[in-house]
Amino acid sequence: MRRNPVFVLFASTLLGLVAFGAQAAQLKGVTLVENESGTRAVLELSGPVDYKLFTLANPHRLVLDLPGSSLAGGYKAPSPNGVVAGVRTGKPADNDLRVVLDLGRDVKPRSRLEREGNGARLVLELFTETTAVAGKPAPARTVQDVIGSGERKLIVAIDAGHGGKDPGAIGPSRKYEKDITLAVARELAAQINADPGMQAFLVRDRDVFIPLEQRYMIAREAQADLFISVHADAAHNRAASGASVYVLSLRGASSEAARWLADQENAADLVGGVELDARDKNLAAVLLDLSQNATMRVSDDVATEVLAALKQVGKAHKPQIERANFVVLRSPDVPSMLVETGFISNPGEEARLSDPAYRSRMAAAIVSGVRSYFANQAPPGTWYAARQGQFGGSRQHVVSRGETLSLIAARHGVPMNTIRAANKLQGDTVRIGERLTIPVAATAVASLPE
């Protein structure tokens, strides 16, 4: 995990900064236990450590920083349990270790460090509103307690191309692509934030250089539902004009899959926390392929809607979405697209892209395309899903980290066997990124915003 703006974007609550005499320690394992009082996470350490604990919202996470620590050899992330949907690790800085617990809902954590000989155990008690108070038994949890209120905003990560020492293309009147893309990204973020069902996240919000590989990783860390990279094209032919929308090519997907499969930790993260060892390489490849194919299908669908909306603003450079091996589109589990807003090398388009009114219309078109997709394919638990008009037929569900078939069925109010039949499932196993058809009864709900 790289240092990035993600933890600045969301309001965080500092819960604890505990010192026990800084020393190098290794994290040997994490155990998750669900009981009547809530969920307990126990970190097995080779020795006492300093640690800092804080929570983040939208989505809910608990972050634990362990200075001077590292992962022990053979460490494996635990399977989801209780309120914890997954456990991830990374390095916010050299010689430091960060542990992130993805949560199904807000918690009030308590922590304590227990010494055991030369080792130590860091115990995290995760209390929710329904947790027992003053020794009284906690009320029985409902499915709604687990999956939340169903009003989560969709997170759209916006990546302004280039930046800092990389100016990108330069127009005839010396306009820099990095400045144009940042202006478009800010306008796009403002319009997304004005939508009650979406929340924008700017990968870069100032003139700074970010390596390409870090951009989509920042979006993944932000738990983005969609990644949009904004650019302004250039060509030797200054008459070239029009917007374009790109998605990842199969070649780029294959090369990224190989890289992720080489990383045991990342591979397990992508296939929903399945524990993998040397004997499971073929299984990991199959699961990753399923996840990646589902992500690419969603990318195609959203990009098609965005291109159709952009055609209402002006000329499109090509009549259909295009495919290319762009590094920033390589996230295996976040639907991604790259929007070329026009040709900065064309004097007329350079002038239009420099006009705030034109950028506003361009951003409105992109938002319209994104909204059109999510209005019909909203992930459950989101604001859009809660207001999705249904008059019989079916809706689509893309499986998220930590979800099970039973939770998906409960969320949609549909029997599990109905979902199995609609998707020709032989069992109850579902994979991250897999798209399921959810048959629904005829109901009418509130309409979406214009």
C-alpha cells in the first residue's frame, strides 16, 4: 500500500496512539472471532509494538499502523467473519506496516496489547450499536445489521491525467494537458458530488506527478466503484478532433493478471480472501480470470453509456468505444475507462477545452452516462439501488468483497434457489466481480434524479 491522498479525503477518527517502546516486530497472523458481544480481531505479533488506530468512513474501515513492523513469512489473511469483510496489509512508509480491516458497518473499537513471553497479542474489540452494553446480552442481529442501510454512495475515482513534471500534450497556444485534465476533473467531481447517489474522489487534486501504476491502486484503496481517467488527446494532424472513450485491451488484462498472480497477497485479495498456496495456482488463475472478465464487462457497459452521452455534446472521434493497453486501466476489480475529452493539438478544441462552460457540458455528459448505467445496474446497498425502479424482470448484481449468496439473496429479497436458477449456479459459491442476474417482483419505487 503506497502513501496516497486516500486517507486525507475521508474524515477519520483517531482512536489510539499507544507506545510500548518502539522495536521491530512481525505480524504472524490475524484471527477473527464472532461472538455475542461483537467481533474480535486478534493480531499475533513476535513482540510488543507501538501502534496507531483510527477509523475511516465511506466505506467503513479500521486502520492500524505498526511502525517498524513487517509481515512474517507464511502470513495469510483471514477469511471474512462478523463485521469484518476482509483484512488487507500494506506499507505506508519504509519499515512500517499498515493493517486495514474492511468493515460492513461503523464500529467503536477498543484495543489492548497483551504480552505473551517474548511475543504479544494485539486485541481489537469491534463494537456496533447492537453490541451488548454493561454486560447485557446484545439483541439478535438482523441481515440489515450486517449489510447496512442500503444508502451507500457510489464512489467514482477521477484521475486527472499527467501532472507535475509530466505536462502531457501541449496545445498550439501552449496550454498544457495536465492543466486541462485537472480542470475537467474538478468540474466532474463537483457535478458527481451534486448527485445524491455518488461521491467523487480525485486521484490528484493539484499539480503533482503520480506514477501510472499508483493511480489505479489509489482508486482501489479508496474502494472506488468506478475509475475514470481524464485526458486530452494530441495528434500530428491538427485537424483531428472529437472525444474518445477507451477501455482496457485483452493484452493489458493478461499482463496485469500475470503480475497479480505472482503476488500471493494481491491474488488472495482479488478472489475474496481465498487462502492460496503453491497447489492452488490454477485455482487462483481461474478465479482471477472470472473477476477480471466481469470487471471488463462492466467497464464496457459504462463506457458505452458515457460515449453515447458525449456524442450529445459534440463530435466523437470514433463511433464506438476503443480498446488500448493503458496502464491506468489495469485494475482487475475496479471498472475503468479513459476519456479523451478532445484533441488539445487542434486549435479549436484547445480553445473549447479552455472554456469553463464547455468543460461543464463535457462533465455533465460524463455524469449522465455514469448515472444512466447505475440507474439500471446499481450495486446493492447503494442509494441508487434503493431507488431503482423495477416493474418486473431482473436487475444485475456485481459481487463485492465479503458477500455471500445468502447475503445477496437477503439484500434483494429473493430466495437463494431463484438466484441459483437464474444464473445456472451449481452451488452457493460466488466470486468477487461476478455479475448475477437477480429476478425481481413487480414493484414501483421512487424515480431517479434528472
